Amino acid sequence: MFIRIANFAARWSLVQRFNVVGLVVMILGTVVIGNWVGEQIKSIVINESAATTALYLNSFIVPNLQELSHSKSLTPEHIEILNKQLTETNLGRRVVTVKVWDPSGLILYSNRPSLIGLSFPGASDLELVLQGKVVTGISNLQDDENFEERLIYTRLLEIYIPVRLNGTHQIIAIAEFYQTVDVLEAEIAAAQKQSWLVVITSMAVIYLLLAGFVQRTGNRIKQQETALKNQVMQLTEVLSQNNELNQRVRRATENAATLNERLLHRITVELTNGPAQEINLALSQLGGAIDENNVCRLVNLNSKCNENLPIVQTSLQTAMQEILAITGGLGLPQLEGLTLPETFTRVVRAHELRTGTKVDLSMTGLPDQAPLPIKTIAYRIVQESLNNAYRHAGGSGQNVYVLFSMNELQIEISDQGPGFDISQPVIVEEKRLGLAGMRERVESLGGLFLVESKINEGTKVITRLYLQSDEAVVNA
């Protein structure tokens, strides 16, 4: 049952929850405050009434009790005066019972003669009055001393006042009065009714004001929440579009890199199959012409024959070497069938065979598969960085360290060469990829490219490439 109520309440709005909880709190607060105010009013009315009665009765009873300071009883004259005042005055007629106690708990006088001479020691109220206090309250007449009052009444206002010796603080007796509570209870009920009305009205006004304020605030929050949701939806849509555009740009960049490599491969093939073959053919034909030219010079010593043929041969050989160098730098091995570790091994071993130098290769955590654009750029970065290490550092301390972690491929190529000041501009070599070209290629795929170098402390090239789980497939 409780779970069902909790589930039902969970569907309420914030304003509905506040209204229900606030109503419960207001009702409880009204009950608590109303009861407390009612009790305070009851206490005040009783005390005020008792104080008025005590003041009046004290003015005519106390003077007739002064002889108790030296006597254990009242004279007949004082008893007659007390009886007359209790029967002939308006306030005296409202008094049901009067008792005069001595400090030991013996009744010395009462308007009910049957009580005179009786003793009720140990009453707690008498002990308080002997300390100089006035004790008041509505009694249910359950004490032993109230056996006569119980025959007629169920509740009476009970008042105890100390009787002092004139001019001193000495308490010589205790006067006790019982008064009907009909009028008093009517006054208390009227006062409590007014207090309840004020409390209920005040709490209702406070609740309505708070409920209205919370309702307006809730409406404003709801409007802002709706506006915020709309903005979030718009931002989500924009982010989705941006992500899609980013994927498109990435795919386009990867395609461009792949197409660029294919173009370079095609140029290499064309140069090798076209001009290179023609030059080889020319060189082979030129060899025969040079042999004939040598024979001519032996037969005709004074004839120059074709003395420029060796120069032509040298030029063609130089051109052939240049073409082979260019095609060697442009072309890449077939990387599609290679794993990522095999790609790094291939480029390092090719550099070692070409330069005759040693390269330390270390690979940690590499996956077997990676997109072709990633392998292509990784191959180019290592190739060009090692070429730079060979040209500028003589291949000293060449090291390649590759680490894959958290979807990131980190490549570090370092040497122990002379280094350079990275704050100075680097001269671009047109026929080589160069630092600027490497940076452009890496950053085109969203990677990071750094160069660290100091004079006489070597150089380190750092590249970070990100492998996405949803890699784009480059079209052939």
C-alpha cells in the first residue's frame, strides 16, 4: 500500500507535491499552535480571575486572621464577621467553600463547619503556598479534602493564598477558596474560539500565499524547462550535424590522402614504364654508338668523330638516377595487405637497407588492423623522419617507438644528431615532404604533430593519430 502511494506521488509535479506537503504541514502546525495558544489563554484567564478573587478576598479575610499568629483558633467575633462577608457580598456568594489552614495542615476555619478541626497533612499545594506562592488551578475534586464538594460539583476553581502577619513576611496561615467555573469556562471557551479563528485564518492566508507563489514559480520553471529542452534539442541537432560534417570531412581527408598516394604511385609507374624505359633504351643504343666512335678515333687519329657522345651518356645516366630516386621516394609498397606492426617493420627495414644504418624499433600494444590512411601517414612520417635523421644526424641513435593506448596511436622518431633551434624557421626542401608537409598530413586527420629538438641534444618527432571505432571505408 505504501509503495503504491509512493509510486503515485512520484508522478506528481513539484507544485503538486508542495501543495500536498504544505497542506499537511499547515494543518499540523495549526493544530499544534492552536492548542498551545488555547492553553496559554486558559492559563492567563485562570490566573487573572484567581488574582482578582484573591485580591478581593484577601482584603477582608486576612485582617480577621491576624490573631492566628499567637492563637490556634479564631474568636467567635472574627468567625461571625467572616461568615457575614461570605454571605452578604456578591463575590462572597460566588465562593463555594473557604478553608483556613494552619501550617501543619489543620483546618482552623471553614464556611462548612464539618471541615473545621480536620487535618490533611502533606498536601503539595500547601507546601508551595508556605513558600510564599499563590497557587491556582481548576480542580477535579479528587483530593480527600474535597469529599463535600464532590457531592455537588465536578470542577471548581481552586485558589490558595498565604496569610502573612501584618508588616512582616511571616506566613501564619493559608486561605483556600473554591469558586464555580461556569462563567470562567465560558470566558475561556470564547477566548480559545477567537484564538483558533485567528490561527486558522492566519495559517490559511500563509498557505494560500505560499501556494500562489510556488504555483507562479512552478509555471516559470516549467516555461524555462520547456525553453531549455528546446535549446537542448536544437544543440543536440546542431552537434549531430557537426559530428556528421566532421565525419564527412574526415572521410574526405582520408580519401584525399589515399587518392594522393595512388596518384603518386601512378606517377611512379608512369615514370618507370615510360621515360625510364626510353632512357634505358637510349643508353643501350648509345653504348653501341660510343663503341663505334672509339673505333672511328682509332682508325682516324686526326678525326674528332663524335666526341660528345660520352657527355650525352653521362647526362642520360644522371637523369636515370634522378628518376629512380624520385620514384623511390614517391612510391609506397602495397600496404593494404599489411598489419599495422608489419607496416612499421617494413618502413624501418627499407630505411636500414637503403642507408646501411641501424634503427631501434619498439612497438607496444599495437592492433593488427588500422585504416589504410592511418597506415599510409604512419609510413610517410617514419620514412621522412628517418631520412632527416640520416641526412642531418648521419643515422646516429635512430630510434622508433610506437605505442597504442586509449584509442590513440603515438609515434616517436628520435636521433642523437646535432639538433637544431626549433624557434628558427626551417628551410623547405621542395622535393621532400619536410616538417611542414608532415604536420599538414597529420593534422588533416585530426592528429597532433610535435617536434622537440635542442642544439647538440638530438631531435624527436612526435605524432599522435586517433583510431576511431567507426572508421570510414575509403572507396577504391
